[in-house]
Amino acid sequence: MARTGPKKSGLRVLVWLGVVLAVLTAVLAGGTIAGQASWAPKLALDLEGGTQMILAPKVEGGSDINEDQLNQAVAIIRQRVDGSGVAEAEISTQSGRNVVVSLPGTPSTQTRALIQASADMNFRPVLLNGAGAAVPTESLTPEDQLPKPTAEPANSSDINWITAEVYRQFETLDCDNPAQDKQERSDPAKPLVTCEPATATTPAIKYILGPVEVKGSNIVTSSFQLQQGAQGAVTNEWAVNIQFDGDGTAKFKEVTERLNQFYVAAGGETGTDPKSQFAIVLDDQVISAPRSLAVITDGRPQITGGFTEQSAKALSDQLRFGALPISFEIQSEQQISATLGGEQLRMGLLAGVIGLLLVVVYSLFQYRALGFVTIASLVVAGALTYLAIAILGWTENYRLSLAGVAGLIVAIGQTADSFIVYFERIRDELREGRGLVSAVENGWKRAKRTVLASKAVNLLAALVLYFVAVGNVRGFAFTLGLTAIADLIVVFMFTHPTLQMIARTKFFGEGHRFSGLDPKQLGAVPLYRGAGRLRTPDSKPAVVRAKNTGAAAEAERRMTIAERRLAEKQEQLTGSSKSAAKENK
């Protein structure tokens, strides 16, 4: 029974791998039948082409737009395009006046309208806040305990705005992985559930906000400076200053009177009541949510709290330019061909095929029949990667660029490395005289540590490259990381189980000369001469006793320093024994 353990275990793991592949295939097939997915991966702008729109920014009142405002307009459009789920888009300026937006495929009517819309900045009171992660399903508030408003809201800070539906939306919102489905603006007269994205120093936060009370158009200007202390001395703390117009000043005074009551009731500086906060919202996303420490009567509030010069400038620019009623008029729209064209894609695929063929030839030459395990493993890894990319294209709108194709090509060699490490460990075990079943298990114990360390380095490199790079380089990093994960799955769930099973076949188990695991060709040192009889040392080391000259040379080359010394010592002992025998005669 014990001898069939690894074989049964290997078969069970292979069945699970088959289930994983079947599930992924069924998911993609279901999406394709529903008309939402496709068997072919989505291609990026450089391979598929798409739509190019030239936008002319227009400021209300007909005033000219300056360079800073144009750059802010680009940032706003990029945020909108990313938020609508369009991947691999290119956004740039043209002639210091226009914005050029290039999108893969054909943009939807909603995406086109969202790009053209003017910037939407407003101020909303905070009703509730919390950590950015979604609440686990098992920890969701029971239905009978969800909020039930008891009256009509009296003002924008009234918690009666929080209905059961709004609270459930707040619980399930995940600011660390936001859904890319924002296609239309929120209603300014209704509450808003949204996020404040994470920064280098602060985590993501999610909010329930009350209706809009002050519009961004009420901002006259904003600036940033070093904060002044109570005695007028300049400190090392940066602050952002806002100046409202007359209407904004009156509204802001009314709001801060209410928010300051919550601040005082909560204990001032030591309080934590979220209703003392006032969120600044740009395109339905919180960019800052300061607390109201005093009643502002002159329409000149100052925002403080851990700013650096760069972050203070960024917020000041967002307030000054994001509040401007800038809209975008489409001057021209045309379909563009792939920026690199089909020829580059064909050359890239040809390079991949050549690389794959070289790996196949090397595997068959070096490992003979065992090389077919490498080929089968590469096929399974390719199937997993293809299904993952196609499903991600459907669910996350991921698009494969030429840089991503390059990542897939590089991964062929890295994937083959894992199999080579494993096979060489097995052959080392055979050279030491172990049987194939034992060699597979011992070789796996030694090889998997190396494989895990190698893939950990690959994943770390891919993650660093993905987060520090921009543009198509991120596509390269993504596919590199994805194939590293697929490689691990294949090595653990296909390559090793397959070897566990074939180790008990006659062809491989008895070391056929075309199996790639022939102990004689590997220069193995037999541990036993027969059942129950230990090998007795001869006058020559094991390397010299090998019948096959090529195998002997290979065995000698593979010997470690310790093995060489042991062989030499063995030879010396054998020589001494023979000399003593002659003297006794």
C-alpha cells in the first residue's frame, strides 16, 4: 500500500488541476455565450488601434486656459478614463492648447460624455467614515440591524440620510480595489458613498457624505504657504488657503457653525466625531476631508495637517483648477490604426515560437523522453496564462500590449528553468544510486526550495517594476508576474505529480536508455550488488568501474569535492588491504 501512495497522490493533484482548468474554461465560455467576453484576449492601442479624440478645453466666460490649467485638465481626464475601466489609454497635450485622448477600441457613449463633462468639485459634510477595505461577508450587519431613518433629514449633516441601502453600499465598498464602473455623476442632492485614495503615508478611507452644500465654482482662488503660529512666527508646517466668493462665504459660514458644534461636543482636538469633517470632492472622489476647528466667517479657510510642500501644492492646484468650470469640446474624432501594427505583433509571436522550439529541442536532446514532460508542462502553463488574460480582459478590461507579449516570451525560458532544476535534482539522486521513485521524492524536496526562491524573486521584480513604471512597461511587468504564478501552479500541480506517476512505469522505472533517466548513462554508483548485500569496494573508484566511458566522464564531472576525497580514500584503503594480504601470503 505504501508504494502506491505517491502515485495516488499525484493522480489526485492532476485531477484538481483539471478541475481548475475546466472551471476557468467554463467561466470564459459562459461570458462568451452571454456576449460579454471573447475567447481572444483584448489588445491594447499599440496592437489593435482605436479612437483618437482631440479635445479643446473651454473655460466658462471665454477666458484662455493656461499651462497649469491644461495639465490639471489632463489629470482630470486621466482619472475619468481610468475610472470608467478603459485600460492602456494614452492622454497628452497638443500645441499647449488641446488634449489628445487615444482609447483602444470604440469608447461607449457614457465614456465619451464623461470625458467631455466639466470638472465637478464640491464640498459635502461627512456623515460616517471607516477603513477602506470591504467588510467580509460573514461580518456584514444583519438586515434587521441596518439603519432605518426615523424622519426626513433636517440638514446635510443629518444621519437620517443613511438608509439601509446606503449603509450596505458603504460596508461592501472596497477602496483598495475599487470597481471600474463609474459612468455617471452622482446626484448632488443625495448622499454619496465614496473613497479617499491611499497615499504614500496614509491608507485609503471610505465615507458616507451628505448632499452638496458648497460648490467648487464658489472658490475664487487657492494657495499654499508655510503656516504661521499664534504669535505670527512662521512654522515648518505647510498649509493650504482657500478664498470663497460672496455666496460661498455665506454658505461656508453656515456649514462651519454646524460642524464646529460637533467638533466641540466630541471634545475638541481629542474628539473623533466624523460629522465635524467637511469633505472636498472632485469628480465624486474625496481629495481631502479636514475637520472644522472654528467658525469661518470671512470665507478664507485654511487647511492644515501634515502637508509637505509637494502635497500642499497638489491640493492647492486641485482646488484652484479643479473648481474651474472647464468643459471639453471634441474638435475631431477618428479611428486610428495600431501604433505598432500587425507586423510587429507577428514578429513578436515569431520570436516566441522560435524560443519555444529551441526549448523543445534542448529538452528532447538533453532529457530524451523526459523532455516530453517539459513540453506538456509548457502547454499547461500556456493554457493557464491564456485563460487568465482572456478572463481579465473581460472582467477587468485588461488589454495585452506588445510589451505584455514580450513578458510572455521571456517567461518561456523562466518556466523551463523550473523544470530543469527539478530534473537535474532527480538525476543527481539517481547518480547516488537511488531508485527512480525515491529519486523523484528526494529530488522534489531539494528542488522545490530553489523553485520557490526563484519565483519569489521574479514576482518581487515584477511587482516593483509594475508600481514604479508607467505606460506599456507595466504591461510587461504584469505578464511577467502572471506567468510566474502560472509556473508555480504547473510545477506543483502538473510536473511533480506527472513524474510521481511515470516513475512507476516500466519504461522510466527500469531506466530505458531513451528515457533520459538511465542510471548507466548518468554514471550512477550502485549502492547494492544484490538483495541484502552491500557493495564491496574494488581496487578502483566507482568512476573507473563504469562500463560506459561517457558515463564515467559525466560521473566524474558531477562528483563533489567530498565525493572525490571519499573515492580517493577508498582507493587508498583498498590498496593498503591488498598490500597487507600479499604480505600475509
